Amino acid sequence: MSYNKDVKYGFISDLNGQKIRFYNDDDLVILNVGDLVQFAIGVIKNRPCAVNIMMLCRNQNKVDKHN
């Protein structure tokens, strides 16, 4: 998982290693590398992206990679 708070989007890796873009316009999603999340695939700005992101399990190592 990577996230750039300046541009308010990042990428989540799915179980196949594919990177899925997500937008965080309101800074509502706080994710860390290794967190387990569930999400649906939607279309925003004509691109597939993760939507309805829900935290399932926090990474126990708590490695924060917010830029």
C-alpha cells in the first residue's frame, strides 16, 4: 500500500499483486503497509479504483508509509 496525502490518492495491492488506485478526498481512510482491507472495484475519473474500503485487520508491525 502506498499513499500520497498531497494528491490524496494511493494504491492498494490485491491478493494477486495487482495495484488498485484509491482516492481519499476527505482523508477518511487511514491505512498502513500490511493492513488487510476489503474493497469493491468502482470507476472514478474514468479509471478502475478501490471504493468502499473497509479495514479488516491492522498490521501488527505498524509500519506507517504515509508521505
